[in-house]
Amino acid sequence: MTGVRAEAELQSHIQLDNWFREVGVRVVVCLGILLVVCTVPGAVAAQDAPASMHDEHASAGGSAAIHLQGFMDLDYVQTDDHKAVDGFSLGQFVGHLSASLGKKVSFFAETSFSAQQTGFTVEVERAIVRYDYNDHFKISLGKYHTPINYWNIAYHHGLWLQTSVARPEMIKVGGTFEPVHFVGLLAEGSISSPTLGLNYNVGVGNGRSTLIGRAGDAGDVNRNRAWLARLYSRPAATPGLEFGGSVYHDLVPNGGSGVPELITSAYVALTSETPEVIGEFADVRHQDPKTLLDYHSKAGYVQVAYRFAQAPRWKPYARIEKLTADIAEPVFGGLDTRIASSGLRFELTDQAAVKAEYRWSRRFGDTRGVNAVYLQTAFTF
């Protein structure tokens, strides 16, 4: 009897040891995949991501499903500004990894690998773990694209996703007008029937970093937490239509006391392709802690595009943009940026596109505008 029990215990230990080995191999493979994505990324992100994650990536059965997708772009630019850098350039490798962590729990990560004049930079653009309680309440923790701007949550870093060559100036990556990234806790869900399609986002987290174009990845730089709220609608009667508004509050690092920041914004987007119309407006209020004066900086853009029904691979587009701020503004200083661009997108395949764009821009202090021509090949894999 004792021998039988010992044999059974031995077999149990062997099975347990094999199970640990199998799990260990899977963990190593997953970490290896994640390492590859982080160092040689591409960018994925559907155009429909309220919290920068997508329900289709999390398997309903809780199996260890992993999804990978990548994006890249190659660019050429020629300008009449002798101080600008012209010529060919590598764009971004951006990689997305999404995985189910069990029933209703999922993980999503986005990394970018970007060429710079001094080398290459690797950034964790998003890293989010989310619990889907139901359609009305989903809660997540991590690093997001701040959900206070339509473009910022619709197109992400994969330039193949968007019609134009570049993002609008008000929400460009590395810009300062609106915070592109947000680290914290976010709740989201639907609050109405599909007829109205009303949805919400509510979040709290770290505010801007000491470099205000960056998020507080390693912790907040002051004891104040940023918070945000967004309400938007996707009416079922008009496919492709979305409109909404948001509010964001923070204390921006700016010397010893910091500057109170309140951002209010609104947008409307019709992405039916015939036509595509996107318009956004944002007001950024900063209060000077010394004078207690409020300064309102404003930015907006309108983009119009149309995919030809008889030639669906061709899609012309145009966009106008404007940003303004008072010269005494305590964070931005003087802003007077005006940009007009027009271009043509051609679909080489379902996964690759070529874009040609002319852009005129004039910034604060310029005596004349700058003319530029951009060529871009963008694709997903």
C-alpha cells in the first residue's frame, strides 16, 4: 500500500513538473514575442478604441489568445525652409500586442521604434490591463492615449490608419498643446441604447511630466492628480458618425507652484469615406499663479476627404488648422500657428498606401510661410 502511494505521489510530482515546464516555455515564448515587438515594433489600433483597447482581442473563453499586428511608414519631405531637415527618413515601427488573461480580463501593449538624428528611440506608447464587467462598465489601468481628443484615440501611431501624412498640430506626438498620453485608471462603457449610442470615459491619473509633452510614466511630478471625463455618441441611424466633448484638469509643472490647467474640447467626425469629415476644437485655460489671470489658448482643425465610388483606391483630402495663445501665456507663450494642407492617398493594396501632400504653414514670429511637399508609404502587417 505504501509502495502504491509512493508511486502515485511520484507520478503526481512528474506531472506537476511537466506542467511547470510547459507553462515556463509558454511564458518565455510570450516574453520573447513581447521583446521582439518592443524592439522592432509596428503599430496597430483600430479606429474604434475608446480606451485604446479592443474587445475583439480578448477571447470570451479566457484562453491564452495572443494577437500581434504592426505598422510602418517611410517618408520623403522637401521644403523651402533652409533650416529644416529634408530628404528620406524612416518613420515608425509600431507594434501592438493584445492577449487574453482569462475571462473578461485582457492586456494590450503598444511600442514604437523611431529614427532620430542621434539614433533610435524606443517608447512604450500604451500598456493597459482591462476588466470588462459588461458593456456598461469596463475598468482598466495603465498608459493610454488620452481620451480627450478624437484623433488621439481613433488613429494612434500607425500612420496607415489615418488618411493624411501627419497628425493635426494640436495633438501631434511630442507636442505640448494637449497631453497625448495619460497614465492612470480609466472607466468606460455605454449608458444608452444603440439608437443614441451614448458612451462615457472617466479617468484619474498622473498629469503632465516636467517636460509637458510627456506623461508621468514613473509617477506624478506633483501631489495633484489629473482627471478627465468624456461623453460621446455614435447614433445607430448614421453609421460612421460620432460626436462628443470632454474635460481634463491638471496642475502643470511650471516652476515651484505649478499652473492650473483646464482643457475643454468638442468634436464631430463622419468617417463613412464618402465623405470623411472630422472637426475638433479645444480650449486650454491656464491661470498664472503670480497674477491670477486666466489665459485661454485655442486650437482647432477641419479635415475633409472623399473616396471615389468609381475609383475607390483614390482618396483626396484637405485640412486647415489654427492654434493661438497670448504672448503672456504662462505655459505656451505666444502661439499663432496656421497650417493648410491638401493631398491624395492611393491604396496600393488593402494593407499598403501611398500619400502625397502639399503643406503650407506659418508659425509665431514668421515673416512668411513655409511650403513643403511630403511623400509617404504606410503599411500594416
